[in-house]
Amino acid sequence: MKIAYQIQKGHLRVSEIHEIYYEVCGNINGEPYLFVHGGPGAGFSEDDKRFFDFKKHKVIFFDQRGASKSKPFGCIENNTTQDLVEDINKLLNHFSIQKINIFGGSWGTTLSLIFAIQNPEKVKSLLLRGVFLGNKDAIEYYLNGGVEIEFPKEWNRFKNRVSPATTLSIAEYYLNQMLYGTPENKEFYCYEWVFYELSIYKKGITDSEIDAILKQIPYRSLAIMEAHYLSNYCFLEENYILENSSVLDEISITIIHGRDDAICPIIYAEELHAKLKKSTLYIQNGGHSDSEPEIEKRILEVLNL
């Protein structure tokens, strides 16, 4: 029997303002998975589908509020972490799914963990790649020079785009330019925000490789959403995930993390792992990208056991 690759796609209205884009792929009777993209604001891509076996998996892919194909594009109004958690519940209700496996990367690990903490009865398992805890330490590391020793050129390019006269933080300054600057400034600061992230994504990445990636991704929504969320400390109480991790004691959790991850240092994955009862931690050679060979191989292995 031939199995349809794409079962369904469309937009789901989740508020008076927002409609989130989704695609359901795979076997309609397969093991259910939810893919939670990073950023915030990155959206999912065709490349993300490579991890799944659509003969045995039924996977929901979706763009979070304001991201990629969701509407309105780049909208930060009514766009908080709690809004995104509620959107996942609305998606699961829309597809009549009672319990699901969740695979999230980077910011997707943050959102997946928060959803699981608030809805443990709905989560079969978690697969987390590149753990980001959304706490002050992790945010400050990324935005205030934690990468400077290893990536001095990249850090200086990023911070030097901020006027020395401003009283705003780096994230606030970039966001202000993205939302209220001239058309040229909006484009410039969106590009520079994502260029910084990609420049420390993995060791040895070249400017031409970064430019090629930027042509393929919705970098404007990625830039706006990341600056919005990070300047608001992800709309979370400090150390929310670690302090509520005991709720996850009965959920099987697999963590895959790059040894040289410069965006989400390995210490945060180890800290989370130490708090959990049913977790497995795989430390792989590589940085933050899910295309690093060892990281990609391990994800495929875990998902296709």
C-alpha cells in the first residue's frame, strides 16, 4: 500500500490576530511526532523532514506565531512563550491527538520542555537537540560576549552595529531598528542579527556559506522573534525549566548536544540532564547545527530505532 508523504497542510487560527501554518506528513496511522523549530522565528524547513521515516511516523510540522508562513509575518503582538504553548495544545486538539512524541532543537528544546512541564500527560517522549534553557545565564552568554574569546571577529561585528549613545541593550537596539527603522535599517539589522548567529553556528563556516543559508531561510522573522523573545528573557520566570523539571520524571528524554556548541554551551545540557530521572545524554563532536555529521547521525538513530 502506498503511503502519502503529505497528509494535510493549512493554517490554524489560534487567536484574533494569529494563524499558524502547519503540515502533517507521513503515515496517517503512524507514531505521532511534533517537530518544534528553533529561533524563535526560524520556521520549519524541508530539510527538517529528513530525520523522519514517513512510513512509520506521522509528523506535525508548524511555524510558530510570526514565523515563516504563519500570519501575520513577523508580528510580535500577543506573541509570548505561553501563547506558543497554548498553540501546541490547539494543534493537538485540532488533530485529535491525546499524546505525542516531541522533537525540538535549540529554542525548540525550550518550548518543548515548557510544554511538557505544563502538559506532562500529553507527552510520550522528548528528543532535544542543542539545549537552550531560556534563563538569564544562557541569554546573557549569547548576547553579552560569552563567545568573544572563541569568536572575537564575529562578536565585534555584532556588537559594533549598536550605537554607543544608546541606553538600550543589544537585543532591544536591534529589535527597535528592525521594527521602527528605515526600510534600509530594518533589512540591515535583520540580516546582521542572523549573520551573527550563523557565524558561530559551527566552526569554520565561511561568509559565503552563511550568505547561502540566509537566502534559504526566513531570516527576517527569525531576527525579529529572537530579538523580541531574548530582550524579554523568553517571558519566563528565572530558571523556570530547571526548577520545574521534576514534573518530567516519568517522561523518557533524549538529549543530543554538540561538544563545541557556541550558541548553547554544553554546560546547560549537562545541568538539565543531571536534574532528570529518565534522560539519556549524547555528547557529539560538532557545534550547534543539526547538520553536523555526528549530531545528524545520532538524531536519525534515535528517531528510527
